[in-house]
Amino acid sequence: MLEFAAKRLGLGVLVLLIISVITFVLSHVAIDPAMGLAGDSATASDIEAIRQRYGFDRSLVVQYFDYLGRLVQGDLGQSYLSGRPVSEMLAERFPATALLAILSIGFALAIAVPLGVVAALKPNTLIDRAALFLAVCGQAIPNFWAGLLLILLFGVTLQWLPISGSTSFRHFILPAIALGSYAMPALMRLVRAGMVEVLRSDYIRTARAMGIRRRTILFKYGLRNAILPVISLIAVQFGFMLGGSIVIESIFAINGIGYLAWQSMSRADMPVIQAIVLIISMIYVVLTLAADLLNSLMDPRIRISR
């Protein structure tokens, strides 16, 4: 188990290192940071002064290793625009984004798991087709479009819920539904497919022949085995929600890191953008590692096969 965990951890560190190289190079190739800082009215001497002040005149390799050295010490740099430490800015914004992602994945699971189980119990029936149709609709509608529809219906027409801000729990309900509705179809289809396969297996037929209660067969033997691939997908979807929150937070004016990313991109504040990409990638890696370890604990064959 320790060897398996060490391999997965080493792979995760390698992925983060590659991502740090890509984001650093792209942020320096896509735009000249000195020109971005200087603004449109700056002269050539102003730009050159900024280039020397921030060390942009050094080679890209030297700048990267300098950046990597600061990262290892936990220093994410300073915002070009506000001059504040990026870590401080992220710490202020992250709770709102984390709450939105948790509520979104909770909403997606609350719909996907029961719907997937019911569809698997009644394959090729009207219930099954209705569940699959709902999944197709959820996958086809972009989350920003779902967000706008929710604002019009529940915010403007019915006036049940607030449509912008992040000062109370009620402000997160509509954005969580908009973000979670996109993750729900994939989870539902995976639960359904897993349950259909498990319910047709020999050990389920044996359990039925032994007279074990239907509820025990369904939840103890069926859902437990069918949920294994869903755990990995939950980790991926949670990471997607952190990244996808950029659009939803902008629509609902939620003061999270997604909204901060949009503001930073519009002003070419590269240290903030680099830090957000790296933090979201790190969360992706940690969640994937946690899902792999949880799967290997529930099914030891995974450790042997890898």
C-alpha cells in the first residue's frame, strides 16, 4: 500500500512540475509582463526600467528557477496591480469557491445516485429513458446558460433567491444548481451502468437465491461495487467545478477565486493567474490521489494491477 501511495504521489508531483513550467512559459510568451505593467501610455524607457526592476531582462530559465525556488518556500509572488501577496488574496477568496464546489457536487450526487439506481433497476423502461433524457439535457445545456435561466426564473420572475453576491448561504443555491447540473449526467450514467453490470453478476444471483433481503443486496453488495468508478469521477468533477467556477462566479458575482481569475486575466495580472492555475491543479492532483487510495482500499486488486 505504501509503495502504491508513493508512486501515485511521485506522479502527482511530476504533473505539478510540468504544469508550473507550462503556465510560467505561457504567461511570459503570451504577453510581455513589462509592457502589461507599464500600460498603454508608457515610453520605451519606462518599460525597460520595469523590466530591470522585476528581473524580466534575465533569461527565461533563470526566471523560472527563481520562481520555482519561491514556490518551494510557499511564496506565490505579489500581484502586479495591487502589490499584495497572492497567497493572501487567494486565502480571502478560496472559502467562497470551496463552498460553491462542495454544494455543487452535493447537488449532483443527490440527483445522480438515486436516479442512476432507479434507472438500473428498471432498464429499458419509461423511467430509464426519462432518466437518460434528463442526463442528455443536463449535458447539452452549458452551465452559464443554465445559470442565466435560473436567474430569470427564480431570481427575477419568482424572486425566491438572490441572484448575485456571496454574503449568505442562499446566494450559493442557484450557482450550485447551475454548476452541479453539468456534472450530474456523467455521474448518473456511470452509476446506472455500474449497477446494471453488478445486478447481472453471479454473486448477486447467488445472494438472491440465498434469500438475502433485496435492500441488502442493492445497497451492501450492489451499490458498494458500482460506486468504485464513481469515486474517481467525483474527484475529477470536483476539480472541474473549481476551474469551471470562473464562469459561474462571474455571472453570479461571487467573490471567489474564479471571479478573481477573471479579473486578473482581464488585467494581465500574471502572478495571480499562475497561482490560481497551480492551486487548482494541485487540488486536482490531491483529489485524484485520494480517490485512487480510497479505491485501492475498497478493492485491493487495483494495487496489484498497477
